[in-house]
Amino acid sequence: MTDRLVDSFGRVHNYVRISVTDLCNLGCQYCRPGSSLGCKVKSELLSFDQLAALVEVLAHMGVTKVRLTGGEPLLRPRLEALIGRLSRIKGISQIGLTTNGMLLGPRASLLRQAGLTDVNISIDSLVPERYAGITGGGDFNRVIKSIESSCKAGFDKVKLNVVLMHGVNDDEIEAFLKLTVNYPLFIRFIEYMPIGDRIQDWRSEYMPAESILMRCEEKGWQIEPAGGSGSTGSTGGLKDELQEEHEISGPARYYRIAGAAGEFGLISPVSRHFCGSCNRLRITANGCVKPCLYWNEEWDLKPYIGDEEGLRRILLQSLASKPLRHEMTIVPKDIASQPYTLRQMSQIGG
Ligand code: SAM
């Protein structure tokens, strides 16, 4: 039996995203509106010992990059201690964090010292009242302070995530883009995905990430491919193109407005899926592996932690069942052949 995390389509998996808690201190309208989720008892969560044991096995199988997410990962007490442990695992070269930034500012330097290499901060509006509305009470000034502290803390990269929503924040696209002109920021526009409580009515707010490029054109802004890939043109087949982009900069296609200090990225899971180059596994807060964000299948790893051979077997089994692609689509259609995930995004980690 091979030890490498390769699925039946030959995709090599070297990236794991771990939800360290499904609790959140915000209630973003697209993520967990009105839900009262959360592992009910602490023992349902994977402990730091279990997480370290799991990542050690994953590293033996070729994982080099870990992202900690949630829920809100900074709600997990002593996260710095977990990061320190993971950063000492042989083979792990990158540890990222995806956070809403509410608790990040005062901890940014400590997290960096512990071994965190990069941070993604979610910020869906630049208007404080609107930001509070979208996030269910988020404090805009705090997230701005967190961005500033993270820039000073010396992370390899600080990226900002914006979920694009028609009629909610699309009138701020230009303001976000102008930030990249003046500051060396990476701003990523993410398409609204049909996951969670809003799967019935998400389409009314969905908009394709390509519309950002149209806005640039309307403004007469010159844009160029960025992010070190230079591969956003169509020199080869689509799969090759996506593969190359994915290897270099993840699923985002990066661009720069001519002369800008920063870059912007488009993440288009719905309109232009990047499943062909998917290299990631997701671990839910209660220890299940999800080989695909969208499909419902998952395997409980908890019984196997501490049994390296058993863990390897179940991880490979989950990968063998990984589908070629998800079926998130703006066109309503019957996807009953493969039920979509019943998990909320806060349980999966995005
Ligand atoms: N609490 C952290 C945060 O806010 O970044 C981490 C967890 S959150 C689930 C991770 C990412 O998923 C965030 O950037 C969030 O905006 C994104 N997200 C959540 N639900 C989404 C949806 N339905 N469509 C697109 N992105 C979504």
C-alpha cells in the first residue's frame, strides 16, 4: 500500500485544513446565520495531543502545509502551544491561520514567534456599520488593528478574504481594489458558496468573481497577472493552467493593477472550479476527514488516532472515494447522486 496521499485521479495531497473549534464569536450571514452550533462537550474536540499525532502521520504521508481554521480558531485556548508543536513536526513547512481578526491584534507577534507563517483575515466590508451587520456584531476597528499588527509581526503573507455578495458589498469592490493600489496587501475575492443554512436562497446574492475584472475594465484600470505565476493567460489546457496556478498560489488567480503596491485574487469555486488541482484534505473540529469541501462524505478519524497504521488506512480510504469534482453550480439542478454537505462552514473551516 502506498503511503502517499494520492487520490484515484492522481491528485497529490500535501495540504490539510484543520478546524480547531466549531465555535465562533461572530455570526456571518453567509456562514452560520441563526445557528447555535458547537461541539457540546470539550471531549468531542480533538485535543492538542490528538492533533499533533494526526499531523505527524499526515506529514509522513507528504503533507507540508497546515491551515488552522474554525469556527474562530483563536477561541481555542493556547493556540500558540498547538502551533509550536505542529511547527516542530518534520516536513511541515507552512502553518497558516484563517481568522475573523477579532482576537488577533494583541496575539499576532506571539503567534508568529510560535511558528505561524501566514494569516488570512476575513473582512467583507470597509464600512464599520455594514461590517457589523454582515458579521453579526463584528468590531471593524478591531479587525483593522489586527491587520496592522499582522503586517508588523513579520508573517510571510497577510491576506484579506472578502466574500463577494451581490447587493450586500459589491458596491465596495472599487474601495477594496484601491487598497491594493496604496498598500502591499493581498485581497482575495471569494465567490459565495452554497453551504450551510442559506443553500435555498444563496443565488440571489451570488456573483461571479470575474465581475471584478469587468469593474477594472469599466474604470479603465490596467491589470496584469501577478502572484508569481504569470499563468493566468491560456497557454496550455485549462487543467494545466489551473494546476500551475494552484501549485504556486493556491486556488486564487492573482492580478495587480498597474503600479499597485498589492495584489488581488479571485477565488471562483462556483463559476470556475479548481477541483482538477485540489491538493487539500479537511479535518472537522470533531475529528472527521472530509476529502471534498462540498460533498457530504466524511470518515471519523478519532478511533484511529494513536494507531498509525489504522490512521493511514482510513485516510487513504477517504481519498480513494474523493470525487473528481464538486457540483456547486449557479444553475439549479438535481445533484441527488452525491448529497451535498450537511455541515455548516463553521464546522468544516472553509
Ligand atoms: N472564523 C474564521 C474567519 O472568519 O475567517 C475562519 C472560519 S471561516 C468559515 C473561513 C472562511 O470561509 C472565511 O474567509 C469566510 O469568509 C469563508 N466562508 C464562510 N462561509 C462561506 C460561504 N458560504 N461562501 C464563501 N466563503 C465562505
